[in-house]
Amino acid sequence: MAGIVKPPGEFSITPHKVSVCILLQIYAPSAQISFHFPFASVAQHNRLGLFLLALTKSCDDILEPKLDELIGQLREVFGVLNPRFIDHLTTRLSALSSPDDLFNFFSEMRGILGSPESGALEDEQVILDPASNLGMFLRRCILAFNLLAFEGVCHLLTNIGVYCKEALSSCASYETTCFEDSSSNLEAFPEYENMDLENFVFKKVTEEIEARKRASERISFHLHAPKALFNLVEDIEAPADPKSKHGDKVGEASSYVHPPDYALREFEPNSGIFLRTNWQIQGYLQEQADALEKNGSSFSLNAFELILRQLHKLAPELHRVHFLRYLNSLCHDDYFAALENLLRYFDYSAGTEGIDFVPPASGSNSFGRYEIALLFLGMMHFQFGHPKQALEVLTEAVRVSQQLSNDTCLAYTLAAICNLLSEIGVSSTAGILGSSFSPLTSIGISLSVQQQLFVLLRGSLKRAESLKLKRLVASNHLAMAKFDLTHVQRPLVSFGPKASMKLRTCPTNVCKELRLSSHLISEFSFESSTMTTDGAFSTAWLKNLQKPLGSAILSQENGSGSNENAFQFCVQPSSIPGSVLQLIGSSYLLRATAWELYGSAPLARINALVYATCFTDASSSSDAALAYVKLIQHLAVFRGYKEAFAALKLAEEKFLSVSKSRILILKLQLLHERALHRGHLKLAQQVCDELGVLASSVTGVDMELKTEASLRHARTLLAANQYSEAAAVAHSLFCMCYKFNLQVENATVLLLLAEVHKRSGNAVLGLPYALASLSFCQSFNLDLLKASATLTLAELWLSLGSNHAKRALSLIQGALPMILGHGGLELRARAYIAEAKCYLSDPSFSVSENSEVVLDPLSQASVELQVLEYHELAAETFYLMATVFHKLGQLEEREEAANSFKKHMMALENPLDDEDPLFNVL
């Protein structure tokens, strides 16, 4: 058998845990012990602490290692120090020959723990914090021993004897001396301290491996893994003991996965290989789950599925394999496979493996968690774009959680419903949301979707705070910030005479919620708050046991090691969980989005840069792609398409262009903008069709993408001078946005309708749309869009005749600070052109006296429009410049401007040529 099977149930004291306690006594000896283990350096002492931390974190493993396996680990980790550890460990175990010895041993262990009454510490004395991981493990061991009856203590003593006997079972002298009588007295064990234990264990392990290989190629999972499984986990090299005669061979066996013969050739002769525990395999599965979340599209569906099937075949008790298969199917949009594997996971594990869980107060649901299965099923429907099914399942999860008093699941379910209502366009929740969501429904007051969402958000936040679910609290603060960003808060109930209300969003509330969400990182400053689960720390630490580190230990023991290399032994993975880093990074993405809406391009760019620089390693590929999208959009708006497409090429290499990926959508957006500017209307319409195809046909799903496609379709029709068709598309889009309460998008649609009427020559009809857009912009603090709407309003006034030139100029000059400070190339060029046209339309203005007032903005506009390759506006700019030069009598400059005008008009009328690279981009 590969290891010692633990009895199921509560934490119980075992011989392996006694061995770990002995090693803890080496790490932190009590003041009553005169002997202190001679560590050569602080780094060696810290290395023992990290090794013990990895052992204690695997105390819930399915199999516990035997004594020979623990000795093998000590040999591989500590090199030349291992004889001292082994001698001390075996000596202390052999001394436990009676129940009184066990009572005295655990009484001594109490002295390791620190307490407020400890008083002054001796020099170089180390005590364990009772709240630390090692301290908690020791306290659990002491408590488990104190709960034992006398029969249990005798049984533990017998198990310790068997534990030691199995390590040296083939030694004849040991058999005759130590186990001659039925009491299994271990007092004679020190006589064999100097035997060649290492060679003996290696010989025994090698013979067992060879025998099993000859018997069958298919070896038990917990002892040896076949070739297919070994490829799953990265090899971990460790320095071998230089005193060992077999340092080029494997020195461990048991509950660890052993590599096949061909894998040994990849290692140097003096290196050892750690075998894989069940705990490490759990850590490996957790790492793969994180990798799927970060970049699931990079996994091959069939290849990874084959690996998971083999792993499940070899270790059917690892139910998390089903969950990995569910995630793999989810990332590759395989609905039926995802549903099957999710149901299979909860059927086999009852949802008790791999999920942080607080038991219900009633204790009536001890055999499964139906409510958590419903929560996962609802989130799966949401991921696949089934909003109605998702809302129904999540509503059922709320009901079951309330019945079973599972407050934790209820809090997460409410947060999931909030996310669903904010991401999916839901026009009405009648018949789906029950009366339990809001006390106002019980008195006959109907709430809109936004009001229900606000009530749910506040309730979810309060529930998460009361349960001290820190990550959920931070996530809810982000959701509140997102809600405050795009919704005007109105009172839920009004009584008495109507008072004046300021119907505007509050940027202060958005900043407050974002700041509160970032406080989460301060909760992870101490060891007790570290949220490392599922063997991730143990697996990551064992991966750091590389040969260069071992060489540095040896050189330092010889007096030639460097302090810098010694410091590397203490460098371990960050104590901040990846999920926490994701939330902190999401706050910076939301900050960038908020500053985009508020109109501050520099602050939006800075926050996107902070995210791309500091959080991409811990973020999902979708969020990382969003940060890159924001930066590339900034380049396109402020630097032109040449730099934007160069950056886009780099982003495409980093992120796979799968269906509906952000990078693909960005590419289509840039192509559409450039096609419109260059007059490639056929290509622009083709890009609009591509965007429309990417959006889901389900109502309420992909609303952002649908809005984007419709907006660009209307702009394409407007560029083709099809005014009635463009107005019809824009009007239909406005109705859709109004139905699903997309108020920020409505401001853009209203501005587009004003632009349609301006271009069609109906300026009077365009004025109400521009004014309505201004009203929306003021309500939602959309400062840059407000400046653009003001510019459109000025152009409409100017279209009504020269009598309104001064009014239009006043509007433009009021918006210029915002436009010049935060606007892009196109918006600034439009403002320059409109300002020049206002001056030229004013009868009181003299070109000959103030020509620079007109020529300077027109020259600046021509430069920016040529960067954008915006032929239509560039032609208009050069036409105005030629007119001004003609009035000034500057014939040469006039001809130059006229030639530039002709050049842009010809490019606009003949937009396509055979060498244009835009032909082959789609």
C-alpha cells in the first residue's frame, strides 16, 4: 500500500502528526529543553519552517505518508543536514514506549506555543504564535490527544510502533530485537541509529517499483502514475544527499506520483524527483482552474479533456476533475458538456469539495448543497447567454438558501442576481423576482428594474458585511460604483408635495465605492488572513525546491555562499490571493471606464496603464484584453490609426482572436472608423455586418455590442447620404435603449439624430435632439460628450444663417477648454473648423484684419485630419483655407490649398485601389 489511509471524520492524532510535532520541536524548541538543534544559518531554519508549513497544510490529505516517505522528503529537502533530522526523529519516536511518555511529550509541546504570560524571551528563542498556521496545527494536535480515552492512547502507541516497524520491516536484527515480544517495545531502536537506512529504503522502493512494472504497466495512481499522467505535472528537482550512493535514483515512493523511466533521463545524475501527493494533484487542479479562468481559449478542448479523463480514471476520488471538465467546456462554449459535467460534479461530491463554505445554522443540509448547485447552474446559464433561465434558477437558489438558512450562499446568490441585472438588458422582472427581494412589494408598490437592482445591491452589501465575506464586500462595492456611474438615483417612495430633486449622478459616490473596494488588500497583511487554499501554497513551495537553491545551501554551509542567494530561499509566492488581486485590478478598470465617461482622457489612460502594468498576471484574459483595448483606443483617438494598428498587432499576438473577443471587436471598430474617414463605405458596411453577427440573437444579451453595431450602421448610412434610413435606424436604437434603460447610450443616439438632421439640411428639427442630448449629458456628468453636443448645437445654429454666428461662436468658445484639453483629433478638428466658419459667417468680421484668427485653427485642423486620413473634413478645411487665401490675395498659398482640396476629394470619390491593405483584413 502506498500510504496510511486516514479514518474519515474529525481531526485525529496519528503517528505522522506526532512526527510533525517532533519536527516542530526542532523548529521552535521550548525554553525547558536544553538541547537546541544547530542550524548553520537563518535560511536553513526558515526552510524548515516552510517545509513544516507545507506538511501541516496537507494534513487533510487522503493518505498520510509513512515514516520512510517522510525521511525521504527530509533527505531531499535538507541535503547534508538530513542525518541529524532523521536521527532526532527516530530517537524521539523510539522513546515513546508507554502512555506516560505520550502524556509527557504533549505536555512539552505546550511550551512551544507563545502566550501573553510568556514574559521575556531568551536569546534566539523561537516561539509559535497560537494564531499562526503552525500554531493552530499544534493546538489541534494537543486537543485531539487530550480528547483520547486511555484505550485511544494505547491504540496510538501501538500505531506508532507499527509506523516505525514498517519503515525498517526487512531488517532482521530490528525484527528480533525490537518486536520480539507482543508489547512492541521500541526502546531498542537507538541501537540501529547508524544503519544504512537510506540505502535500505531505496533498495526496497526500487524492488517494489520493478515488481509492479513487471506485473502490469498500469500502476496504482497513489503509488506510481503512468506516462500520460506524469506529463500533467511539472517535474520538481531537488538536491540529493551527496553522501548517498544512489543520488541519481529516486528515493521516495508511496502516495506520490512517480515518473516513468524515460522521464528520468531529463534530470542530471545528482538530482532527485519529488513524487506527487494527492494534495499536490489538488494544487495542480487548482492551478489549471486559475489558468482556465485567465486564458481558457488557449487550452485545447479535446487535449485537456483527454488529460482530465485519464486523471479521473486513475484517481476517481478526485471529484474536482469533473469541475475542471465543466470549466473547460464552459470556456469553449460547449453547453451540453458543461451542463453534464457540472451536474456530475455535484452528484459525486455534493458540492463539498473545492468551495469555501460556512455550514448552515440549522445543519439540515449535511449531505449536500443543493442551493450551491443552483447558484453554479444559474451562473452557467448567464455565461451562455440564457438570462431568463439564469434568473429563474437564481431565484430558486435564493428560496432554497433561505429555507436552509445558508446565509453565505444567499449573499453570493444575491450578488449574482445583481450582476445579471446589470449586465443583461432586462426590461421587466414581473413574474420572475419574488416578493422576498424587497419589502416595498409587500405594500403594493411596484419598482422599476433599476430600483429593484438598487435594493438588491444594498441588501447584498449589508449581508456580505454582516457575514464578513471580505471579497464579496469588495465586489459589491464595485457593483455599487458601476450602478452609481450609469444610474440617476431616485427616491423609492415619495410622500407629500413634490420637492425639487437634483436628478444627476454623483461622481463622489462612485469614487467612494471604488476607494472602499480597494480596502480589501489591507485585510491580507498578516499570516492569519492569508487565504491560500487547496494545496496551492504547498504545490508552489515544492516547485521552488530547485537544484540551484540546494547548491547554494551546500556552498553556504562550506562558508562560500552569498547572502543574496540565501535570501532566495525565503522568497515565496505572494500571500495575497489571486482573486483579491483580480478585484483590486477590476477597480482600476472601472476607474478607467468612469474617467472615460466623465471625459478625462489622461486619467482614463493612467488607470488602464496601472492595470496593464500591475494586474495582468493575476487577471483573466478578458479583463487584460479590456485594458489593452482602452489603451489602443486612446492611441487611435489621439495618435491616429497607424500607431493604433501597430499596437493592435501586438495585442493580437498576446490574445487569441476568438469569437466575440474584445480584441476582435476593437479591430472591427478601428476598421470601421478608418473606412468611414477614407470614404470606404462598402467596407464600412461589411464591418457593421460583422459586428452584428457577433452579437447574440437572444433578447437582452450583448446589449453593448448590439448598440455599437446599430450606431455604426446609422453612421454608415449617414456617410452615404441616406438620411431617412439613418434616422430610422437611430430612432429604432433609441427605442431599444429606452426599453432596456441604457440612458448613457441614449445621449449618444440623440446626438446622432441631431447630426442626421444637420447633414440633411433640417437644422430646426435637429435642435431638440441636441438639447435633449445635452440634458442627458448633464444628468450623467458626461463632460466630454456634453462638449461634443455643445459643438453640434453650435453647428446647428450656424446652419440657420449668419445671424446666429455669434451665438454659435459663444457656444464653441465655452466648450473649447474641454475639447482642447481632453478631446481627440477629430473632435478638436471639428471645433477648429466650426470656429473658423463662425468668424467667416459673421458680417462684422474682416478677414484682412484678423486672418490669423481663421488660418491658425484651420491649419491645425488640417494637420490633425491628415493624421486621421479623414478626407471629407480635410477637403472642407482646405476649401476654407483656399477661400481665405483668395481674399487675402495670396495666390500661391491658395493654389497649394486648392491642390490639397482636390487631392482629398479624389481620394474620397475613388476610395479603393488594388494595393489597399484594407481589402484583405476581414
